[in-house]
Amino acid sequence: MTQLSTKTKLLVGLMLVLGTGILLQVPLTWGHPAYGRFTGTLLVALLAARLRVSLPRLTGSMSVNLPFILLALSELSLAEALLITATSTLLQCLWSDGARQKPIKMMFNVAVTLVAAQAAWFTMQAVAPNSGLGLALGALAYLLVNTIPVASIITLTEGGNVFGIWRRIVQLTFPYFVLAAGVAGLAKLASHAFAWYIPLLILPLMFFVQRSFTVYFHALREGSGQKSAYAMAAAGTSRA
């Protein structure tokens, strides 16, 4: 992200201001957390953040830490959930496809996830705290608030139609968001009390989810490549 345009700078600046304001809530509202539950969720979210999947035909990736972020938003305090969101997203950004991301890109990504987490928390609290419906709508709010700035920054830095890019991102990631909300919901139902080991039990499942999406996205790339080859062959035939 070098030589940013004015619109790009404004978008990045806006997200950084919002993200910083949200992150400031952590020290200001930090109470007396249940350190066992917080530490267990944080460590597992950090591990899941390294299980990344690159999105086909798009500059970006997703990690499988969303169920743990949703569980934190639902079962822990807002300050604890925001800290888990920020640290797991930062770890996800530290190394991208073997290369360290630029600081401005990392800060933008962390800020976007913080804004999305805050939106999800507000939605859960407004609808029905600690309910399946609240969790589902919170995941939907997270999806919308997370993907719109990402689609916008891709449009500003790489070109294209913002709605088309956003629709592509949603099409690729919506099944994962539904799955993440379902896993978080089942974890809530499966235990009468949210214990520190609950996130640890989910981690093996998310490993297989990451592998499944990797295979699926690889197949999409292969299919796209074949279509491009067929199109080039057809174009060559038509020109002959």
C-alpha cells in the first residue's frame, strides 16, 4: 500500500480512528476477568489465527478464529473480547504468505476487525444477549462491517467495482460465517457454564474446516484457470 490516494488515506484514517477508539475501551473497562476462561480463549484464538486460507482471485485471506471471537463476545466481557480480537488478528497479519505485511496494512486489518467485533457486540446486546438468535445476528453484523471496508480498500488500491468485489468476498466467506456462528452456538448449548477448555475442544474441528476450505478454494482456482485456458483457445480459434 504505497503512494496511497486521498480516498484511500481517508478510509484508512477513518478505520484507524474508530479502531483506536474501540481499543481504548480495554484498559478503561477492564474489570476482574475470569482469567482461566480468558486465557484459554485467547490462546486457542491465537492458534486458530495461524490457520489461514487465501481467497481465490482476491487479495486477502481468512483465518478460522471467528468462532472464538464470537464466543468471547458472547461469554466474556467486552474488554476481554476486544483484546482477543485485536491480538489474534495481529498474529494473523504478522506473516502473510511467508512475508511480513506492511505496518499500515496490519493496523488497518486490526482496526477493521475491532470495528466489526464492536458491531457484533452491539447487535448481540440489542437483540438478545446470550441467545442463539443474538449470536447469529452478531455474526451477520460482523460479516457486513468486516467485508465492506475490505472491499472498499481493494477497490481503491487495485481498481474494480466495489459492489462486485464485496459480493465476491461475501460469496466466498458466507458459508464460513454461518459455520462459525453454528460452532459457537453449539459450544454454548453443549455446556451449562463456559469453561476454559471449551475453545480447546473446538480447535481440532476448525483445523479440518481450514483444510476443507483450502481444498475448495484450490479447486476454484483450478477451475478458473481451465476456463481462462478454454477462453484463450476459443479466442484464438475465432481470430484464425
